[in-house]
Amino acid sequence: MTGMRTTGSSVTFRSPFRLKGFKAPEPPGVYAVETDEEVIEGNDRTTYVRVATLLYIEAGGTIRTVTVDPADLQAALERDVAP
């Protein structure tokens, strides 16, 4: 049997940031992130395979959902805390 699981978290940027595919930098702040994973059940164990990472961007009373590369998001977070 296969299914999906979604986990939520948040990320905080102290400075404006830009991810691949963004036309302009986004302002600093707290952003919601959701990760969708496909559940693959085997005989010995259950594994999870990431199928999407979504970043929620609020601006002007609207929420935009953007699919992002988790490695790109992690790199942006690391740049944000670098001196």
C-alpha cells in the first residue's frame, strides 16, 4: 500500500533572499514550508521518498505557493546566517 504524508515547518530569513527561479528577492521573515513524501511500504521497513517541497510566500494579503528545491532552500538559509 502506498500513500502520502505531508510535514510542515517554518524557516526564518534575517535578510532578503532569492531562490532559483525567483524574479526578485523576497523580504526577510518567517516562511511556512511543507514537504510531501510518498510512503513506500516494504516487507522489512517503510521508506519515504520526497516528491515536493513547497514554500508559502505571503504578500499584500495573498499567499503564493512555490515549489522549491530543498537543497537550494538550505543553501539560501546558510547564506543568510553567514557573516
